[in-house]
Amino acid sequence: MNTIRIIGLGTSDTDKMPLGVYKELKAAGKIYVRTLDHPAVKMLEDEGAEVISFDSYYEQNDTFEDTYERITNTLLKAAETEDVLYAVPGHPMVYETTTERLLEADKTGIVHVELAGGQSFIDDVITALKIPVNENFQLLDGTALDVQDLDYRKHTLITQVYDQLSVSEVKVTLLEYYNYDAPVFLVDKAGSIDEKIIESTIAEIDFHVPDSNLLCMFVPRAAGEQYDNKSLGHMINIFDKLVGEDGCPWDKVQTHASLERYLLEESYEVIEAIEKEDDDGLVEELGDILLQVALHAAIGKKDGYFDFYDILASLNKKLVHRHPHVFSDETVENMDDLNKVWTKAKEAEGKKPKVKHEKEYAEAVLKWMQETIHKDIPLHDIITEDDDYETR
């Protein structure tokens, strides 16, 4: 079995490369490289090394996934007849998809893979920006960035940004979460003599983008009420405190049963906001529904039975299971097919106790709400309050 040896080139030229790695590259008869766009590769070529690059694959394939798959297959094919030396920027185990794929091949016994050398770009970036690594920190891929990945409490380093378009796409995602004037940094060629740091705001960061294969983006961790207020974790902590020993006298004595009426009332108020086409009111009233869910979750957690994440897990599992036509290979052509898929999924979950007359109650309440709302009768005049009843 032949070997594919993956060597990290580090982030700079051969002068900063470990001596053993440099000697191995110099002695190699042939070096495969993922890209020529690296200072060390240029110096190795100048010194007479035979370099085979995969830059053309990026131009010939539509997606990065296709490109990395093709690179992997080419290397595996070469390893059928000889040992292969493959050099990648940085460290081979840091954001190097081809390494991941080759290691998968190693597990199946197709080829033997070895790893060596290479300083990660992270070292140079945190040095350039003077970021203590003991602080909260996360590393994200700009080509697959999702707003759900972002956490304002952490310093965020974003890789796979290399031109104005890729930076603009990352910027759009960041603006869904951060303030438009939040600070952000572009770091180019970190650790080299050509190192450059560009400071800007998120809104304007794509005005200042050099074309570079050695570019990354850094968003400092943020603080402030505007970020806390968007955090699910912050909300959960608030409710845990409210029902805790030193919490609110009202909240900490509530039970699931004592909250029944509030859930009904808040549901009515949601319907009222919908009927009035009041978007601001709907935001507030849906928040009050979420309040009820979070308070029940906090009580469940305090009692030791369940918490908010159990509710999320149950919901997400159910949604995926009941939508195999979206999340699996089930196909539907029309609403009849959809209803059959839905029914089959529900039956597979097993029967659960039915709420007596649930649909009749819902229809009656909706009819009553329609009649009263359109007569402009205030909700508080409709709901008869007990002496000890207080809207939360």
C-alpha cells in the first residue's frame, strides 16, 4: 500500500518553514499542491521543484465540494502506483477539506495517509490582532456560514473569504445578527512581511477587499443589551433566575396548572393581533406565548423533569419525522400524497391520549373571537377576571 503524505506549508515563505519540512520538500521528486497561490510554493518553484497544482480544478468545477472531490480522487489515483507528497497551505488539519477526505480513504484501507508540519494561519492571525486565546473564540467557514452559527459572546474568525463577492456574502449573514456599525477586521497574509489588517464596519467591509488566497475575517465579541435580547440562552437564564430561590415571588411559586389560564389568554391576544393586521402587536403577543413556553420549561427544569432543550429536541424530531418529503427521499405530487405521508408519519409515532373535544373547542373559540373582535369589544371586557387573577 502506497502512502499519501500531506505536508502543511504554513502561512509564509520557506524562511519560516521548519527545516525538516523544507528538506523533505526539496528532496521530493514531485510535489502536488492544492494551489500555487502561496509564498512557499513560489519559492520552491524558483528553486527547481517539480510542482503539480490543482488550481485549474477550481476553474473547471462549479462548487468547492466538486473541486475537493476531484482533487482527492486524483491523489488516490496517483497513489495506486507511487507514494505521493501533497502540500497544502497552513496546517493540514485546519480547514483543509481534502485532508478530511483522504483520511476517510485511509480508514477504509485504500491508502495510508501521513501528516506533517505546517503552522496554522490561526497562530499568525491571533498574533496580528493580539487576541488572547483563553477568551471565547470560534472558527467558522465563510462558504457555509449560517446565522445560527454566530455567537456575539465569542470572538469569531471566518475563513474561506478570498474576494469581494465572498466577503459580501458573509457580510449579508453577519448583518442578520450584528449591528451594521459593529467592528470587523480583514487580515491578509498574516505573519508575512506583506501582512495587512483592514479595519471597518460590517456594513462597509466589502468596500476594502484585496483578492487574496490568504485572507480571513475577524469579528470581535460584542456586548450590550441589543445582543443579549436576541439570545435564546439569555432568555433561558432569565427564566431560571425568575423561578429560582432568589427569583420573583410570583414566578417561583407557579406550577404548570396555575399557568393554564395565561396560555389561553395570550392565545386570544395573538388572534386579536392577527385579525387587526397589527405586526408590532403580533411580535409582542407571540413573545408572550414564548414566555409561557419558557416559564413552563423553567418550572420543569426546577422540578427535575424537563427543560427548554428537551422541548426543542422533541419539536425538531417531530418536524423532521413528519416531513420525509422535505428531509428524506419521500416524494409527493399533490395534497393527497402529502396527507398520506403525514398520516403515515403520525401513525408511526404511536397513539397519544386525545384531548376531548379539542377541535370543537377551537372552532367555537375562533367563532366567538371573530364576533367580538370585529365589534371592537376590548379583550379585557370579555375575560372575566377572578379577584386573585393578574395578567402577567
